[in-house]
Amino acid sequence: MDNDQYIKALAALLVEKLNWGDVAEWHTKDFDTLSEHILDATAVNLSVTTLKRLLGKVEYNSRPTITTLDAISKYLGYEDWRAFVRSCEIKRPKRSKPELKKRIALPWMITVSLIVVIIFVVFSFISSPKANFKNNPPHFEVERVTKGVPNTVIFRYNVDPNDVSVVEIQQDWDPTKRHRVDPNKNIFTHFYEYPGYYNAKLVLDGHVVAREDLYIPSDGWIAMLSYKEKKPRYLLENEFSFNQKLKVSSSTEQLISQESETVLLNYFNAMDEPQHDFQNFELNTRFKFTVTSSKDICECKRVVLFGTKMSMRIPLTIKGCISNLRLRLGDVFISGKDHDLSYFGVEPGEATDLRILNRNNTLTVYINDQEAIKHHLTNDFGKIAGVRFAFHGAGEVESMELSSEGETLIKL
């Protein structure tokens, strides 16, 4: 095997491990999720574009870098790329010297094998749900039962149990979140804890055959505490205020400071009906920590702007921890490991002025009146859906206004 064959084998093994179906059916969000999984497992940040090239989603003539191959190999359980190549070589059987009869028979064997493979591929295509339902797709729709969160969503589906073996419903963008359902039934429900956009899918025998966008608005400002090991806790009206500023009560701050694990305080506002394009907007806000946690010295506060297709995440931390930051602008990740993010380092007890300006997809971020970063957005974020503030510990938002083309969308 040459290097190209080893790379193809690595990509095939990755797809097999994920078991997310045909790569041709993957969306950018799927590659985004894979990038996050690889980062968590290997501490290496592979861009969505890099993963698309490796798996053949987009055409690219150059070979992946050794950094990419090492990261994928580690994610698959190998020490590095060389270890993966060695494992392939060990598995290859030693070739013995063929006899004359075998040499004569070899072309016929190859021909017969090719015919069998072609018949198998054609049969698989004809019998696959993707082919069967191309002209007559199964029924699939989603319906939320209320506005706001928590929320239950009803999935209605209708398939012929004689056509498929496995029926699954994928509840959101993450391909790992699939639930197997009974093909003889037609209703499945799922409980959603967070507002925002989700992309639900009906999956038959591993093939995505139907998609439905699902949007859950927040019904105004909401606040919740998120944990790693526990369900989120929604704050009641007497536990936080949202009139002049977003701020939790003193008793809630005390609760946060006494938590045995790091807690994330979230303020959400997901609009009822997103109507404005993401390519032109302005966000001005002022916010700060009010309670910091001693459990994580590199505490972070961040602002997330989410659209109907993608989102952006702007994090801030103390100056000594900027190397750990990771900005997300759609499917582009900007890491503090290889970028100077000095302006994103702020004093924890002081208020931070943040301005995010997007003009015709040229995004500029200002922090305390200093231009921190400028980037041209190439992704389609869809419509402006809402905003989220998140604090490791507790924090307050003193002012905030999100506008688009002169119209105020959300304001404190």
C-alpha cells in the first residue's frame, strides 16, 4: 500500500467508527461535531474544512498534513500515524510465489470478483432506503407543544416496516444523538432543555431520508444553571432580574459559590420569529463577573450569537489564560494556541465593553474600544436567532442591544 491507500484506509476506519451514515449526507454541523470530539480526545483542533477534505466531502488534491493524520490516528486509538500504518502492514498477509495455474486463473478470478462486487453494489443501492424513498419519501414532521423551555417536541413519522430494519430519529445536529423507534408506530417525543435551532432527521437503516428544522424560542429572557453531571436548573422570576440589567439574586450567587462543581450561569434570549439576515448586525454590551469560582483559575465568560444555521462564540478570560481560548465563527475556529488573543484577556472583577460589528460578512470585534479581531465570514449563518451570555461562576449584563439595519431586535 502507498500513502494514499493508507490515508483512504484511515478515513474509512473513521467513518466506520462514527457510524453516522453516508458522508455525502453529512452537514457542516456534523463535521463541526466531529471536530469537537477530536479536540476533546486529542487536544488537536482540526478545522471543518480539513475534515471535509479528508473524508472527500470537498475536492482537494494535496495530502493531509502529518498533524491531521496523527490526530485522526490518535482519535481512533493508535499512538500516531506511523503506528496506524504499521498496523496495516501487520494485517497484510505475506504473498507466496504463485504457481503457473494460479497465474492463469487469476484474471478470471478478478473478473468474477468484480462482477460479484458490482452486483452487490447495485443491489445495495436498489434496496437502500435512500433509493426506495427518493420519489416517495416517508412522512416526517416535528411539532413543539409550547413556547419556551423546557419543551417537549412531537415527532410524527410514517414508514413501511417491510422496507426497513432500523428506524431512528436524530433529535438535533449531533449525529450521536439518535433514538431507535418502532417502525410500526408513528409518534416519538423528546424533551428539550435549551432554546435555539435544531436539525432533526429521520434515519432509515443508517440513511438520512428526511430533515426538519426545529426552532425553540425562549419566550423572552431566561436564566439557567448548567452542570456537567446534573440536569440544568431553571431560575425562577424571584431568582434573577431582567428589567434594567441581567442579574441573579444574592441568594443565587451564594448558591453558585457553594457548588461542589463548576457551574455555568446562562442568560438566553431566542427570538420568536427570526427575520433578519446574519450578514449585517451590531451587538453592543457591557458585562462582568460578580462571583468567581476557585475551582477553575481560567474562568471564562462568553457571548454566543446564534443563527438559524450556525453560531459564533466570543469567549473572554483572565490575561494569563488566553492560550486556552477558542473563538468559534461558524465552522472556523481561532485558537489561542496559534493566534494572539491578548485583547480577549480581561480583569475578572471589572466590566467589559464588547462590540461585535458585522457589515456584509466582515466581522469586527471590539473589546474595551480596542479592535480585537477582524475576520471575513464565509459561512451562511442564516437568520439572526438570538443571544446567550455564559459565565463560569456568576455574572451580570449591565447593558445590551442587538440591532440589524437600524432596527433593534433585542435590548435591555
